[in-house]
Amino acid sequence: MTTTLITGANKGLGFETARRLVAAGHTVWIGSRDAERGRRAAERLGARFVPLDVTDDASVAAAARIVEAGGGLDVLVNNAGIEGRTAGNGVVGAAEVTAEEMRTLFETNVFGTVRVTHAFLPLLRRSAAPVVVNVSSGLASVTRLTDPADPAYGYPGVAYPASKAAVNMLTVQYAKAFPGMRINAVEPGFTATDLNGRTGTQTVEEGAEVIVRMAQVGRDGPTAGYFDASGPLPW
Ligand SMILES: NC(=O)c1ccc[n+]([C@@H]2O[C@H](COP(=O)([O-])OP(=O)(O)OC[C@H]3O[C@@H](n4cnc5c(N)ncnc54)[C@H](OP(=O)(O)O)[C@@H]3O)[C@@H](O)[C@H]2O)c1
């Protein structure tokens, strides 16, 4: 039996990934910073709930103890993330971005990924087939954001692409350090969720596809890669 933890799984892509992995036979832990939302999501899916705020050391440490007591962990999906839009659903561009804005996004998207991965590493190292999926973004690709022919080129935000580019680098460095694990970054594609005020053009079913696939890679599957649903992406 494969046991999987998904951070930020009370809604959006994390919830849909949880739904699919439960259907595939995984024992799934729904990580949620809000107990009520997390418990409700877990009940709907036949999953387990664990309180988990990726920005809080104590919360993450407590979650690791709960999952360890529950029998350990095989698959970690670092999904919790924020884009940091304005109240009017605007993207914060280069003229407006501040160090504080950067810090907020990095605290969740980057330091959160490190905090959770670090806390769960001892459990993953005890698994026979450990897997980590870091939910990145197509906006992390320096190649794409510097290609005027690419639709991502025109995205004006600074903090979000920078944070996801950092997630890509984390992916590569962790993957090299732990060759026994399969550790990959994925780009779900522009998906209608609360993150972007539901402006995304894909459904969560489409967006979760690559997350679900990379959560199920076998011991001979790829590692240190960056993928969307149709294959490898340029860094
Ligand atoms: N939607 C897209 O187009 C798109 C494209 C590329 C990549 N992504 C990535 O996909 C991932 C999932 O995003 P989504 O689109 O599904 O957005 P979403 O519906 O807003 O879901 C984000 C999830 O992250 C959780 N979260 C935020 N901060 C957290 C924290 N400090 N601790 C724990 N959980 C936290 C949220 O919890 P609350 O409910 O408590 O806020 C929510 O469960 C993110 O990493 C995002 O960057 C999304």
C-alpha cells in the first residue's frame, strides 16, 4: 500500500490529485492549514486529514509525527502554493513588487517546500519507493519567459515565477542528493482555481493529470525532471 501526503489538498489541484490517488489505491493524507476545510475534504474523499501549514515549523513537525505514527510515507506532493494576486485579481509586476511581496511568496512556495521536504525526508528514506512531486509552474521556465513566441512570455509577475524557478532548482538539487528517490517538478498548466480567480483555461481534472502521473512513477521512472502533461519542459 502506497501512502501519499499532499500539501494544500483541501481544494483545487491538490484536492483533485488526492481524489485520483485515492481511486488508484493510495492511502492519502490531505494536508490543510484549515482544520475544518481539511477534514471536510478528507471525509469527501475517504482520505486522512493532517493539519499542515507549510509556513509554520511547529505545524510541519507535528504533521510529520502524525504521518509517521500512521505508518510512514512513500509519496510527498508539495502542492501548497500562492500566486499573490491583488484584491482585483491583478498580477503584481516589476514596477510594484517589493521585497516583502517576494518574502511572502517565497515563504510558502519555496521555504514551505524545503520545510516540508526536510521534515518528511526521514520517513521517505524508510520507504521502498520514495517519490516527491514539486508542483511548479510553466512560469518557472527561463527559456519560456524569454521567448517572445511563447504565451508565457507576457506574464508580468515577478515573485511567482521567481519562486517557482527556485522550486525547480530545489527539485534538481534534492534529486541529485537522493538518487534512490524519484523527485520531479511539474507544470499543471493554466487551470481554473482560486489561485488565479478561476481565470485558468483548463479544468482541475486536466491540470492534475501530470501531478497524478508523476506521483505514481516507479523506481525506474524519471528523476530531476520538469514535466507537463505532454512531456519534458525546457528549464
Ligand atoms: N492554477 C494554475 O493555473 C496553476 C498553474 C501552475 C501551477 N500551479 C500550482 O499548483 C498548486 C496548487 O494551486 P491551485 O491552482 O490548486 O490553487 P488553490 O486552489 O488556491 O489551492 C492552493 C492550496 O494551497 C493551500 N495553501 C496555501 N498556502 C498554504 C500554507 N501556508 N500551508 C498549507 N497550505 C497552503 C491552500 O489552502 P487554503 O484553502 O487554506 O488557502 C490551497 O489548499 C500551487 O503550487 C500553484 O502554484 C497552479
